[in-house]
Amino acid sequence: MNIVIVKDYYELSIQAAQIVAAQINKIKKSVLGLPTGQTPLGMYNELIKKYEKDEIDFSQVITFNLDEYYGLSPLHPQSYHYFMWNTFFQHINIKKENVNMLNGITENIDEECQRYENIIQIRGGIDLQLLGIGENAHIGFNEPANVLKSRTHLVNLSNSTVKANSRFFNDIKEVPRQALTMGMGTIMKAKKIVLLASGKNKAPALAKTVNGLVSTRVPASLLQLHKEVTILVDEDAASRI
Ligand code: F6R
């Protein structure tokens, strides 16, 4: 694991955007795996700025989001569809047909998950996968468990994740209890992975991810087995490494 510690959230966002820009500037048709949540917001902002300054062209870029709440329509303001279009995609020149997201209101979960796996394969696999990390060390929505599913699947969210994500909803009762997520195998097949973490609340998860045993109880620790992983963290998140 390549561990890069930066001063603060601002530096983290700048460096993350630089990694993404370098990838796209090297390969215009790059396939990106993208997270939602608080952590990547700064990076998306920096990427928008780069686009506005003509420093990056998204016209051939293909994206796959990691996950989507099960039961929320793409138009729901808390859906990850809505989040991605609102905070990022609508501000850049990405083509709608190159944006791939899981359908949270699918009537056939297995078919939807298989569809996602198939397009990732057809598009040649993910070149650069960006990740956030949960306080419980989940990545995507692969929650700590005795066993993990390898491919895209429906998952029950842990109480701690529901609680953590309730900050985006009016009431915790509105937070979906299930989500569709890429599996650990889907994520681990990416050619390069960059995990972003900021803040003291992520420090325990980071320490276990980097220094601990590889365990499905700490899903992010599986990244120790990948050959091209960068852990990009600010000083607060790195404080227990
Ligand atoms: C979201 C995702 C999650 C988040 C994680 C951290 O698409 O895959 O694993 O990255 O829950 O969320 P924030 O950044 O809000 O702390």
C-alpha cells in the first residue's frame, strides 16, 4: 500500500483531483469507479474547476458508481444518482451514456447486479477506482461481516452506517436499510485504487485497514492484497496509523 499523508481536507481534495486528472490526461477513455458521500465532494469541486480551466476533458470518460440505496428512485434528492448529477456530472462534459449507476428501484435485483458486472467487463474493467471509507471500514457498502460477497449485490446496511448516513436525511427513519453495491471482488479487479479518508472519526478504521490483519470484519483491509493501492489521507485520519 502506498500511503500518502497530506495536511488537511483541502490538500486531500487537490491531490485526489490531480490523480484523476493525470489518469484522464493519459488515457482519454479512462474508466473510473466513483464514490459518493462527504469525502469526495472537495475532489469533485476541484475537478470541476480543472474542467472550467480547460485542463481536463471528460468527453470520453466512462464512470461506474460504487453503490446506490435500494428503494430510492434516481430522482430522490438523497439517491446517489441525484447526488452525482447534482454535485458533479452536470458541471462537466461527460456524456450521459457513459455514466453508469445501479438502479435502486429495479424490479429484478439479480438481473440488475449482473447487468452492472457485464457492462464493467464490456467497458474493459475499471482503470481507476476512487473509494471513501466508513467508520466501520466498509468500502462501497461492503459492511463488516463473517463472509463477503464478491460481486455486485444487495446488502443490508449496518446500524452504524444507517446512523452515519442519517446526517444527509431529515430523519433517521428515512434512511434506506438496504443498498446495491459493487462487491469486494468487483472493486479489487480495478487496475488502480485510491482510497480517500479525512477526519479523526476515520482514524481507527484507517489504522485497522493499514496495520491490521486482513479480515472481512474490516472490509477495507482486503485492499492490502491489491498491488496498486494508494491511501490518501489527511493528518487527522492518519493519526492512528
Ligand atoms: C459511498 C460509499 C461509502 C462512503 C463511506 C464514507 O458511495 O461507497 O463507502 O465512501 O461511507 O462516506 P463519507 O465520505 O460520507 O464519510
